Amino acid sequence: MATFLPKEAGETEKGYKPIGWDGMTLREMLETSERLFAETGRYWGIEELTLKEKDPIRYEKIFAKLRGGLVNARETAMNISASPIVQELGELCFAFYTPEGDSVALSTGIIVHVHTMSDAIKFMIRNDYELNPRIRPGDIFSNNKPSIGDAHNADVQTFVPIFWEGELIGWAGGVTHVTDIGASTPGNVPVGPISSYEDGLDLTANKVGENDILYQDHEIRCEMGVRTPMFWKLDERTRVAGCHMIRYAVERIIQGEGIDTFKRFIREAIEEGRRSFIHRVKELLIPGKYFAVTFVDLPLEGEMGLPDYAAVDRLSHAPHELTIGPNGEFHISFDGASKWGYHSFNCPPSAMQGAIWVLLTQTMIPNDKVNDGAYLATTHFFPPYTLANPVVKEAATGAAWGFLIPAFTGLIRSLSRGLFARGYLEEVLSSYAMTMNAMQGGGKDQYGRETGILSFELSAVGTGARSVLDGVDYAAAMWNPEGNMGDIEVWELVIPLMYLGRSVKPNTAGPGKYRGGSGFQSLYAIWKSLDIVMQNAGDGNVFPAPGIFGGYPAAAGYRHNVLGADLLKRFEEGREYPTKENDPGDSEISRLCEGKHLFDKRTLNYPYRMNHGDIYYSWYRGGGGLGDPLERDPALIEEDLNNDILLPRYALSIYGAVARQDENGRWVVDREATEKKRAEIREERGRIAIPVFQFLTEERERILKGDIALKVRRMYNESIELSTEWGNWFKSFWNLPPDFRFSEDE
């Protein structure tokens, strides 16, 4: 129990007057809520939604007013921040929570935070913040610690308690993605840290203000702790202002509806959310078990600046199992996931929960009534000491999305199989795109100021293919369906890079009967900075956006940066310079630029120095395909060829399409020749195919001989050692000895 602070006027002889409802402390409210849910399976044990059933119009009006206040707070707050991540791309959201920390309603925006802020509030309650440091009207709290409740360290949260006649009626919460977090390497999704002690500024659900004013020492600490203090300061004011707007909106609702009605409403809204989610599961999905797996590549071997135990190449395992029960049960398990490691891609449970909700709100429950009721309708297992639940204090989490994003493509594919089985074809999706390359850097900007860089163009990548349509090109992000790549002119104002070109990137979309959405490319010159380091962060050796139902995966990444480039000389002489790289096999960058070309699959690297006039290439990924590419309509292939979505040589090799250019230079697909070519490809498929039993037999021999890459052997050994259940399943499937373990000799 926390230490009591000195008694204040109006407090009891014990030195404290509880601020919860009906004389309870917040801890008592939380424990009672959890007990009633465990006993009844209903939020606060509610049997009847009396307010909703007796006066549905009033109920809906209250909800509309509350959510309207949240959306209004977000839209207004966006204009306070100067950060393009917030103002241009809308990387923020606001929510209202019950006194015990359950979300009632959420604004638009980065809806990954349905439950992350809930975890942070409950952390404060369980650690008796009510007693010390106290929770009073006008207080301000802040958190960015993922192990407490967050997605990753750059998502900074602000909380303001809302009181009514001495009782805490709820919490306003807001979160923004900040420009820099002060980590050991610059940027806001740092891939340099190998322990939590390098993750940057830590706000562990701290009290950072009172009487609606931020503490001066807190502001000084933050400004001295990050590389972009101006953006930090304005982002914090964005969050505080939004929370105060929510407080005002809630007070107006209570004035109009009465406190008892409002209390009843917020509990019914959560219970309604729980029941609604169960109904949707029963309506949309077939009961059973759904399996999917994704792999994550972390190639860090040989990176200068990292100790030997961190500078290793890893392949991480993200096995996903979704269990749907006959009564709408919804259980997610990552049993068998790889061990946590000395890198920044460890992903705590709060972040894993965030990914669940950002995806379910785009698939199962795409409506405005998103709250913790849906969270209460699900269960999950994130095994300890894995990337999905690192447990240990020293695990770095600054780039948790690097595991989170690919890991949850399995959920999308599992849901799609269930939806397809039910006949909801329009709802089926292939894998969304990886939101990479995460271009990062830092040093001195074009104004001579310290800076941290992350171009949030990665908010606009390709979506997965649908079962009736292609994916949407460069349109959204897994974590923000309102994705936007931002204006070139704005990015050039705030980061020391000049655009040489921005255009669609061919062949990024996963092929299929319906292709995934395409990514795009930006080519930059380092500009007016003589002291800057840059890095790439992305996938390169695996396919984290697989296809579905015969569709192919989206393209894996590569890098192509040029050090000591002759770009400035080309400018002076009026010579041609590169603006894009449509085809890495016929590189425009290589043809039109001399210098040291970093042209490889090293898509994840430690920061290295670049100079004014050097070239940095960043291309953003596409979504997975759906269905057999040989079934694609030739008219769609023509359209892709003419819009730079598809490179001509792949029209034949992937789609079996025989194409030529007409007198105007436009591509035309010969339908008759295409049908003949496709028949040949199908015949060849049949000729080289082998029975499944033969395939499994041959693969088992490879396993027993260890005829598998070292990274893969290490990966499976971790899963076998960390999970008895998954290990037994793996050994049973392949009929392996009980003590089987891969050799890790080269």
C-alpha cells in the first residue's frame, strides 16, 4: 500500500477521502469490476441495458455527444501541433475512460490505443496513485512506457482526471506519435537500442502537472531529453488541450443528462460493446481453429557499434492461432513465438493488444462504438519471455512495431478464411503491407539545429487484395486507416532532405487474381546538412505480407543509397540526375549517379554518416495478392502495365500475359496468345508437382539432416525450448524424436 500524504482540508481522519463512486477508492472500484466480470461474464455484472432499452434515442444521443466531443478534440488539437506527423498525417487520438480505466469511446485516428491507455490508467490505480502522488481536479499525467501501457515509446500519452462533485467520473486520454524520443539513435522508432536503458525518455505514468498547468521541471526535463524540443512541446500542448476539451464536453453532457444517467450510460456502453462483438463473431466466423504464421528478419550481424551478442542475424517466428468458439468465444495465441532479444523490436502485451484492436476495428467492428467491451469479449495468450511478451525489464521496445506489424498479418488471413467460409466475400482481405521503409536519421538539420528524422510517408502503403477487387494503392497503414503520405513541401521544411522524385513503385504489389495495393518510392538528396546519420529499417529477406488463396506475397525490400554522390556536380553541369528506380534490374540511380552505391538487401542497419548531396532512396511496400495470378483479367494487366504498377517482364513470367506496345507506346495484352501461354504454364505446374505425402517425407528428411539455414534452425530451437506445447506439436507433426533439437553448427 502506498504511503499516505499529509491530510488536507475536508479529508478524513485517516488523511484521505476516496474519490471513487459511492465512497469507494479507485482500487476498490477496479477490483469490484473485475470480480463481477469474473463471476457473471458481464461488465459490472449488468444484466439489462435498461437505459438503452427504455430510452434508446436518449442513449444514442449521449453516445453521439461523447464521441462528437472526442472527434472535435482531435480535429482541434491537430492544429496546435507543428509536427507534420500529427498535423499532416493525423497520428493522434483521444478517448474517454471510466474511473477504473475502461474505455467508453474513442475518436478517429490511431485506434491502436483503444486499450493501451486503459492499461496505463489501471497501472496508476493498482499502484495507489490515488494516495500518492494523489489524483485531483486539474492534474495531468503522462506515460510512454510500453510495459505499463503503450504501443512503443514514441507514442506519448496524456491523461486528465474528470471530477463531478468530488467524485472521479472518468479520464480523458490523448496520445500522439512524437518526432523524436531521445533514444541512443535518432528518430522516433529507433532501431539502435539493445536495452530499455537506451530507449530514450521514459515517462512512467508520471504526474506532470496540476491546476491544468504542466510542471516546469517536467517541461525542462523533456526539452533537454529529446532532439526536437519544439515539436515535443507543441505535441504535449496538443494532448493537454484535447483532454481539456473532452473534460468540458463530459461536463456539458452531465449537466444536461444528470450524473446518475451518465454513470449508467458509460457502463452500459461498455457492456453493449461486449455483446455486440460476440454477436459479430457468431455472425461472421465459422467456429474452429485458424492457423497462420509470419517470419521477421533482423539482419544485424557485422553492424559496427553493437556488441557481439546484439550484432547477430535473427529470423523471428510469429505463429498465430485464432480459436473461434460456438458461443462467440474469440481467443488469440502466439504460442511458439521467438525469444525476446537484444534489439528494439520486443513487443509488450499492451502493444499486442493494440494491434488486435486496430485490426478488428477495420474488419469485425468497423463502427463508431469501439471500446473495452470488445476487449472483454476476447482472450489471448502472449507467452512470457518471447517477442510477444518480453517480461524482462531490460527489453528494448522502441521499435516494437517491427515485430507487431508482420506478426498480425496472420490475424487478417485467419479472419479472411473465416469470412470466406461464411460467404462474406467482400470482407475478405489478403495481408496488408509492411509500413516500411522506416527511413530514420538525425544530427543537424538544414537550419543547424539538432534533429531526429522519420518520414511518416510510410503511413500510405498498399492494402491487401480483396476477393473481389485489387488492393488500394499507397493509401493507408495497418495502424492508421486514415493514412496520408504528407506533402513534399512540408517534409522539406522540417527535415534536411530534398526530394528528387516521388512516384509509384512498380512490382511492389503481391500478384494474384486480384493484386495487392502498390507502394510508392521517394528519392532524396541529403540537403544542407554536414552532420547527419541515416539508416534503413525494413524487411529484406523474408515476405512479411503473404498472399492468400493462391496469391503471391508482396515484394520484399532492398536499399539503394549513394555515398559521395556526384549529384551536385550534375546540377552544376545541367546533366540528367535520377528521380526514381522503377526497376532495380535496370537501375536509374546506378546509371545516373556515381559514388559508393549501397545497393543490397541490408534493409535494417545501424546509422551511418551521409553528407550534403548524397542520395537516399526509400520505397514503401505493397500488400499481398489473392487468388491464382493466371486467373487475372488481361484488361487489369494492361492497366497495371500502363500505370507503372507492373514491370513488363513480369507480365509474362507471373501472369502468363503476352503483351506488346502499340504505336502510341501503350501496352496491349494479346488475349489468344495469353490463353495459350497460361495453358502451357498450367501444364508445366502439373508436370513438376509432387504428391503431398512425398513432399512431407522429403521435408522431414531435411529436418532430420539439419539441411536448413542456420537462422531457421536457431529460430525453431527457440520456439521448441520456450513452449512445450508448441514444441510437442511441431515434433508430432513431423514425427520427430521426443528429444529432437536442431544442430546449430554451421
